[in-house]
Amino acid sequence: MQAPQPLPVLDTLGRPLHDLRISVTDRCNFRCVYCMPKEVFGRDHAFLPRAEILDFEEIERVVRVLTGLGVAKVRLTGGEPLVRRNLERLVAMLAPIPGVEDLTLTTNASLLAGKAQELADAGMHRVTVSLDALDDPTFMRMNDVGFPVARVLDGIAAAEAAGLGPIKINSVVRRGLNDHAVLDLAGHFRGTGHTVRFIEYMDVGHSNGWRMDDVVPAAEIVATIDARWSLEPIGPAYRGEVANRYRYRDGAGEVGVIASVTQPFCGDCTRLRLSADGQLFTCLFATRGHDLRGLLRSGATDADLADSLSALWRVRDDRYSELRTADTVELPKVEMSYIGG
């Protein structure tokens, strides 16, 4: 007999709780200019102490409670999640939880070649890889640690061989920095079964020096690709999908664009974010989090956790991207590397 499906928990705008993004660490081995620039995250930067980070058992407990409230998609993020030791053990703990239909990982792929099979064996379903250019000069300028493209491609190949596909490739496009790389990326992954998703440069946090002038609109990206390989739009695969999807008319697969700046999609946002130190965020552009770690470590029961989490979601009214103005852009916001993107 199939277990009954949990009743949906809806926020003030009628959006269900469906996706959970878990940052397992605030540390990263890259210093990407749009996320963790060296000027801010230098050698003296104070990362979270180990005692403040949720352990695997605490994360597993949160996921078990949230699947009872409707969460079906769980994504592990960072920082760079693969710098967290023994991450495959956490994957093995989360994969069997009833209600987890999709368990995925977002990674820069720097360590993926050596980890892909272990992740797959532990129960990981898919991976998303961040790759912002295919030429080393541009890519190294963006990751700012001299990391070569070839090793990212090795990680993608290892993930494909381990069955962690189809793989999504995320590329943040910043005008004057890597906008020339759009066609290279699209062309490289055409016909491979993998999907490149081009992401508008976003104003998450305050350390990346965001300016509207640096944003390459999604419509411009689509027009650039369409002029080379004819595209046609296709509908979303599920409610809350962040990417606008397009397929190549010649059948060579699809690409996506994530247009948080020029075409906000707040109306269908179904995501809750958990930071490495147990803060819950109901929006990528949130000004503050809600302390779940304190509740976890104070002896709260699972019922207490469920009540608190459902109450938090029910009062949620976030729609930053739809309301973005000069005033909201200047509001204090958490950094991308902390909240997990």
C-alpha cells in the first residue's frame, strides 16, 4: 500500500514547499569573481567554525521532517560541497528517506572526477556543474585560482560514466567578462544529452560589485544562440522550474536561461534554503535567516520542528526579484557562498 502524500504547505502567495537546498559548507576552493572574490574572501577570511556547522545526522533529521511537509527535491550545495569530508556518507543517509524523489548536487567539479562513482554508489541521482567558459584564460580569470577547464570536463565525464546524468551545466554570464563564451558552451554540449543553463548575473550579497550594466539579458543570450542554431521554446518540466527552456529545432538537445533579473519567476518559487550553520532562508535574496540549529540542539521533537517549519513557510511572502528597485538592491543580503545559491 502506497504511503499517503503529505498535504501541501502553502505560503501567503499559494506556493507549495517542494525544494530544499542545503549548503553543507561555506568554504570553496575557487574564488569566482561573482561569488567569492579574493578581495573579500582572502587568506584572513573567517569561515564558520566546525562546531557551528550542522552535522550529517542533523541534516538528515531536517530532511526527514521536511519531506513530511512536501519537500521532494533535495540539492546539496556550498560553498563547494565536495570540500566537505565524507559527503558521500550524507548522500547515503538522505537517499533512502521516503519522499526524496530527486537528490542532486551542485559543484564546480574540481574534485568530481575522484568522487563521482562514490556519490553514485551512495544514491546521488544527478549533478549540476558550474562552468563559465571553455577557454582557459577566461575561465581562470573567473575562478581566480588558475584552475583549468580540462579538469572540470574530466569531472563531467566521470559523472556521466557513473550514471549521474543527464548533467546540467550552469554558466553565469557577465558582460565584458565571459559573454563571448555563450556560443562555445552551447556548441560544446549540443548533442551530448547535457543541458547548458545560462544564468543572468545576479545581485546576491554585496561582495561581487553587481551593477545592472553587467547583466546580459536572457533574451539577448537566446537570440545569440538562435542566430547560430535555431531554437524553439518548450514548457517547464515542473512547477517552480527556474529555467526557461528551449530546444534545438534540429533535435540536438536543449538549452536554458535563468532570468532572475529581467524576467523574475518569484511567483512559482517553491524553494527553502538551509545554510551550513543551520539558518533557514525563504528567499535567495533574504536579508536574514531563521535559526533552526538552535531548535535542533535544544531538545525539540520532530513534531516541534515540523510545526516551526510549516509556520515559517505559511507566512512567507518573498518576491524580491519582482520588486527589485534601487532601494531593495541596497538592502543587506546574505552572500551567495553562505546561502548556497
